Amino acid sequence: MSVHLVKHTPGVIGVLDLQGGVHEHLEHLERLGIPYARVKQPADFADLAGLIIPGGESTCLARLLEIFELKEVVLQHYLRGMKIWGTCAGAILLADKVVDDKPCLGLIDMEIERNSFGSQLDSFQSEAVIKDVSADPIPLTFIRAPKILCVGKDVHVLLRIDNYIAAAESDGILVTVFHPELTGCLALHRYFALKCGL
């Protein structure tokens, strides 16, 4: 795949390009025919309909948001209507409560616990039907995944596995503790595009 920068026009989904599975998210958007852009600086946010915050290391991502002066930019554009999807570490950044840590963006009413499944060696794959997203089973890849422990009354649970929540959403936010970009399934990227009005 040749990753290209699409001119920012209304209807573009950006992928925060600081760390993590940026290329994989861009590839999924390209396969869906959705205009996309790498987002590295404040000017890149112009006219974004949505922003994907990929997985990586949440503490490092939070620090990079501060270093590149992007935290306030994300918050401002969210308040103007930009939708945000956080996968794994991205979900941690979006939570307003983080066990044994302080929240970063705090845009969704939920409590999350980092690295709940242990180390990289404890990574695993599974599948589940997420009825709001697709009638077909969706492959799930968990890598040092967090757990969503609880959500507020205005947050809709999309997927629950055993005693924890693996995917949830509010009006402007989507969070998944797994990595849809590491599978061939496009269902969640399509769902987020619809959430963005695309």
C-alpha cells in the first residue's frame, strides 16, 4: 500500500501519527475508500470529521501529546464536533478515570485499568459478535490490553467479555481495548466512519 496524504476537506478521518499502529489504520481506511490523513501537528486537524488514536504505550502517547502541543487541539476539535476512536492505549487516553494513574483527555465517562492481561506474552486472539457493528463475528486481537471496568449512564456498552467491557461508545467517542487494525476485518472502521457521518 502506498500511504498518501489526502488534502483535508470535510469528510476526512485522521490517524494520530505519534506512535502505534498508524499504517494499519490508514490501510483499513484506504480499503474502505474513506479519505484519510496522518495527523502530526495542529494544522492537520483542519476539517477532520474523525480522529483515530491508535494503540501504543499510553504514558508515552500522553507525553507526546503534550510535547507536540496537541492535547488542547484534540479537545478543541472534539468540542467542535470531531469524533474520536481510541484503540487500546488510545482508549486509555480517552477515559476520565484510569486506575493508579491520572486521566489524559478524559472525554468518556469510564474507568479503565492498564495492562490488565499482563505482558506481551499474554496477548491473545478471540472473536465476538458486536451486534451494533456487524451481524458477523469480528476478530479481536488483544495486546497488553486494558480493561474497561465500568462506564457512566450515558455510555453505551458495545461488547462485554466476562466481567469487563471491551468496547463502548458515547455520542462523540468510540473505544475498543483490542486492535481491529491488526485483523483483516473492516467492520469497526466502517462503523466509526458512519459515526463520523461518512
